[in-house]
Amino acid sequence: MSEQYAALRGNVNLLGQLLGQTIKDAQGQAILDKVEEIRALSKSSRSGNEADRQALIDVLHALSDEELLPVARSFNHFLNLANVAEQFHTVSRFNEAGLSQLNPLTKTLKTLMAKAKEGELDHNHLADTISKLHINLVLTAHPTEVTRRTIINKHIELSDCLASLERKDNLPQERTALLERVAQLISQAWHTDEIRRARPTPIDEAKWGFAVIENSLWQAIPQFLREFSEQVKETLDLELPTDYSPIEFTSWMGGDRDGNPFVTALVTQEVLDHGRWMALDLYHRDLDKLCAELSMSHASEELIELAGQDFEPYRAVLKNLKGKVLETVNHLSAKIKNKRTDAQDLINDINQIKHPVEVCYRSLLKCNMTVVAQGLLLDLLYRINSFGLRLAKLDVRQDSSRHGDVFSELTRHLGLGDYNQWQEQDKQAFLLAELNSRRPLIPKQWQPSPEVQEVLDTFDVIARQDEKTFGLYIISMARTASDILAVQLLLKESGCRFNLPVAPLFETLDDLNAGSDVITTLLDNVWYRGHIQNTQNVMIGYSDSAKDAGMMAAGWAQYDAMDKLVQLADERGIELVLFHGRGGTVGRGGAPAAQALHSQPPGSLKGGLRVTEQGEMIRFKFGLPAVALQSLNIYAGAVLQSNLLPPPEPKLQWREVMDLISEQSCEHYRNVVRHDENFVPYFRMATPELELSKLPLGSRPAKRNPNGGVESLRAIPWIFAWSQNRLMLPAWLGALTGLQAALDKYGLETLHEMSLKWPFFRARLEMLEMVFSKADSWLSEHYDNALVEPMYQPLGVALRKELGEAVTLVQSLSPQKSLLAEQPWIKESIALRNPYTDPLNVLQVELLRRARSNEKHNEGDIDNALMITMTGIAAGMRNTG
């Protein structure tokens, strides 16, 4: 590791030594010696020593059943601690390499100001773009967070300890106390069961999401807004208002019912109650501090009138508000626990909190106490504007077929035939006629099936809320205009009093290609055009399109779909808001945030950014206040830059190149995944796909259809399985065929030009570079040799050969002819964890062999150790889904 990562290496060594002492105390010297022997062999193996690689395999395969669990746990903990050190290093004061990047927003603002001075940017356009900046971060409960919340909390405190240890003014006894606390936290984590004993419920997932807001974003948002306002004023001489609120949070936790039978209408209502309860509890804590602080008597007439002539008007107003908030907290607490209470539900609109706080703020400004106003009171206003009454709005997502089933059952009941069997034009005509009708369609006495009733109950829950409760209603697997109109009619029938935006989710290759035609059909309709109030939301699916067609073809389909939708919106004069359903991994659309945004079509961020933050990536990006602040700065800078200094429109030839790459890569990908009869048996033998069901990751089942095969497997476990055996297949399969076809037809010079001048193409290549840096053919081969029947092994050999050729080709297209030369931090990050991840891979092979054999073993220990290798490898890969 280069000198610039010395502090990171020091923290990894410190945490590793203290973990070693914990292992010795808990398991004895013999286990620690075994762990250290394995670690040394792994490092030597990584440096290219073939003899030590074989020795590593021999040692791990020779472990007794009793040794499996402590060894697996040791390397799992090593990786988690390495991740703690790495996450902290991104905000460490010793991270000299990253200091220039610690606030990318400042860098962007200075670039924009320079462009304005040179006349390349209109100052008014610049000010208008900043005033309209909108970033909606959507926290989802996809089952990729493998670490328990209790362990996460210990890791957060470990980061705090590392920050304290960096202080130069620590006294010797203070440093000793900090090191003792680190040792205690590591020991506590070791003696805590790292695997959940039961799957989390949707309520558990929602609580986890709210905890991220409480522990990190509650602090980060006011700091971000303060710093942003100061930078805009200093750099651009613009004054932002106190209600400037460019960051908004939405959640899918408790609202995403697509394929999850555990998310019911009752669950959605309970999650809404939890969100309001937690938000009000946090506001109560802030109001309590303010009541203690604002003891001043000098006040404006507006505040005096509100306070009722009290000697301490600020305290009087805020104490009154605090009492109402506490009363509502107690009411909601009893409701959640299903207990009786006399406490009243007093606060049900955020303005009930915002108005008195604003009156206090204005009074302090008027009475020359600006310095006081700009303290905790301003932080509270920032929080009110960003988090609202429920911390995050709730999106509702459901599969299009469930809405069709409602109307199918209803039309049969009404004697109109079977809606699901109708032609698309007939469906649209029926739905539009009912949308224009004033009479209700659904008879009160109708008794639908439980499945249909559940859908109707969900719409009833929506109708009982106010407009600020929800973000979008998202239709997964949306394919036709009738899919969107069906939801609009269900909202009307439920009596919903507000216009909830409805977003189709285009997620397969065919659906992405047809997306602009679907929206055109809708915009051609007078009723629909008037109803949407000039704003159209569309969600772009990254996961299922990649699973359907491969990463290269899906990436181009996503770009092309967005480009067509942007042009359509411009032609029709509507505001388009694109919602990006990105996952954590490359195979599910994952990429560094700034790179991903810069690679989108010009104009695709005019309506703001709406993007999913999924699973473990929520913790990596937002788990610590300082890291969350950095992530918010990256997003804000990238969105401003993309809108004000957009990437170039691709040349016609570049589009032709991508068409060819897409066509050829998709054909090859599908030939392997869909048409090779050996593929499914090979997949199930070479990866722990079948064993993944033992890992209680999330509330949602791994398959849409419990009896289906690979085609019914969700995108996340599909990616998870291939990342476990280090072949990383979904993220690169087809790329070689597509790129080689482009090279043969258009030549190296054309691809080099695309790489240099087109951010979209450069991003594809860098995503492949990252995947190739995480893939390992020797480990994949080891899985095959031990677990795959001989008749299926040639497929693995062919895939690894293709992987090697793909790596060589992509290296030839890299500016420095090596992987990740332009992203040294990612390269160092992968190298840091490999010596700890490799032993878990080898150990997982042995565990799978024992679990699948007829030999007698302690099944409980085998299963536990196997699950720990899964979570450990996931931690090593850093993005599981």
C-alpha cells in the first residue's frame, strides 16, 4: 500500500491486533495461531506464491467441525473491522490523498463561478439552477444489508473512537481509555451473534431505515445546508433562504409490496405511525434543548402575541409546542403498542411545528440576536424542511399484474368479461371511461378474493393520509398505458383526495425500449395530460434489465430510454422526473455517484435527481454523519455540474457502436444464461444459490415465484450468488463479445475516442474494471473442482477463459493499460480486503462440500459457519446486491 494510505493501514493493524487478543481470550491460543497461519498463507497466496496458495487450501479443508465456526467468525470480523477503518479513512484528517475531494461541491461551485466569469455560463441561469436543485434519496429495504443493527451501532462507536485517537492533544490516560474502549467494543461484537435468528419484518426494516436518519442524517443535513449556503454566498454571492431544502428523503420500507406478501395495508399504516412517532420524538429532543437555551425576554410583537405576554416568550411558545409534541408522541406510542391511552393526537401537520419555530427565528433576527437564531433554532428549521412529519415520505410499489387482477375479478363480477383477456385498446377505453365518470365503479356489497381485497385495502390506506405522506405510487413491470391508467382509477375509486404521482417502472430490455411510446400514448390523452399537472415521473429499472440482457445491453437501453423520454418531455413541454432504481453492484446499475450521474444523457437531471439507496450501501454512504455529509456534497455537486455543464451528445457513430455492442453482448449473454442446458445445473452447483435461503437477509422472499427456477430468482440473490464464488458473472458476461464486435467493425481508434470524450462509455469500462478487480478465476476454479460434477465443469472453464480475455481487452482500452488506474482508492480498497476474503471463499467451498455430502457432520455448526462465510464475503465485496 502506498504511503498515502499509511493511516488506514495503521488503523486496520490496530483493530486487527485487538481482535486477535479477543480471539485469544475467547477461543484460546491454538485457534488464534490457526487464524494467524491462515492469514499469513492468504497474504502470500495473494502475492503469487502458488505453494502457499495450495497450503492455504489444505489447511482450511483440514479444519475440524469444531474449528470451522471460530475461524469463519475471525475472518468475518477482520473484514468488518477493515470496512470500519476504510469508511472512517474517507473522512480522516490523515487522508491527504482525499483532502482535495472531501468537498466536491466546493470544487464544482468554483468551476461554475469561473465559467460564469468567462461568459460561458449565464449568472442568472446559474442562480436559478441552484435554487431549483432537488435531490430525493430513496431508502430501500432490499435484502443486501447482512450486518445486524446491534453490530452496526458498535461499528459507529468504533469510528468515533478512531476519530478521537487522531487528536494530537490527547493525554496519555485519554489515549489509554480510548484504546480500552475500542477493545471493549471489539470484544462485545465478538460475543454477539452476528447472524439474525429470524428474518426481519418490514417493520424491523423500517426501524432500521429510521435509525440511519436518527443516528447520522439528523446531524448531517443541517451541516450540509449551512456549509452549502455559506459556499454559495462566498463563491457566487447568492443568498439562499432559510427554507431552502434541496434534499428530501423517501422510503420503500413498509411500502414496497412487489413480491413481498409480508407488506400489507396494516403494515404500511404501522410504518407511517412509526415514522411520525420517531420524527416527533426527535423534534421533542430538539425543542427540549431550545427551551433550555432561549431564555431571552426581548422579542418581536409577533412572538409576544403568540406567547401571551409571558416574561420569557421564546420559552413559553416552545414549551407549549413541546407539550403538544410529547402528547402526540405518547398517543402514537400507545397506538403502535396497541394500548389504550388518554393522550391526544395533536400534531398531524408539520406546519404546527414549523410556524412557532419560524416566529421565534424571525423575532431573534429582528431583535439583533442573529448569532442565536443561527444556532440550534436554524438547525431545527432545516430539519423540519427536509424530514417533515414522518422523517421520509413513503413510496408504494406494486406489480402491474396485481392491479390487472383487481379489474379482472371486478369485470367478471359485473358481467363484463375478463379484463385480463381484453386487448390493450379495450382496456384503455374502459379505464378512461370510468376515470371520466362521476359514479363509483366498485359496488359496496362486492366481496373480492383476499388477494384483491389486499390491493384495495392499500389504496384505502393511501386515501386516509394527506398529500405530504407519500412520494410516488410505482408500478413494477409496467408495460402498457393501461398499467398506469389502472392505478389512476384505483386511486379515484378509493376516494383519494390528492393527486398522488404514479410512476411506471420500465425494467426489462423490451420495456425500456418501449417506454417512450407508452408515455407518448398517455400524453396524447386529454384526461391524462390534465391530470398529471405537467409533471411525469418515470422509474428506470437497472436490476432486472441487467438480469434480462446483461450489463452492457441494459446500460445502453437505460441510456437510450432516458434520452428518448427527455426529448419527448421537451417536445410536449412537460417536466420529466427520472427515478433511478440503482442497486449497489455493477450488475444492478451501481457505480460511484458522480460518475453515474455524469454518464447520463444531457437534460436527464433537469427535473432533479431521484435515486434508490439500497441495503448495505445506505450504511456505507450515510452511516456516519461525516460520511453522509460527504455523500450529500458529492450528489449536489454532480447534479449541478450535470445540469450546468452537461456531457456531450453522443455522435451518431458512437450510437451505432453501442447498438452493435448491445446487440452482440445481449445475444451472447442470453445464449449462455437462457439457452445453454448446462447453465442452471452449473449455477446451482458452483454458487451457494440454494443455500442462500438459510440466510435471513430481509423480509422479502428471494423468488417472485417460490416454485420457479433461475428466471424467477430476484436480481439481488442472482448477483449475491455470483459474487460469493468470485466469478461476478452477471456484471461482465457478454461484454467481451460486444466490445470485440465493435473493435472488429469500427477499430481501436473509435473506441479510444468514445472512452476519452463520452462519459457514458468511459463509465461502462470503469465499471467493468472494478468488477474484474473483484473477480478471481482461481477461486472460481476452486469452487468448480470441489463442488461441480465433471460433466458441467467445461462450462466453468469456458467462462473463466472468457473472463480472462475480457480483462485483457478492457485493459487495452484503459488510458494506462491497467485496471482501475484512474480510481486508485477503489484499487487499494479491494487489495486491503482480499487477504481476509480469500480464506472465507476457500472455507465456504469446504462447508458447501460438507453440507451437500452424505457424511455425518454437526449440521448446526456447518450451517452457522456457512452463513458467516456468506456475510463475510459480502463484507469483503462491499456490495452484495
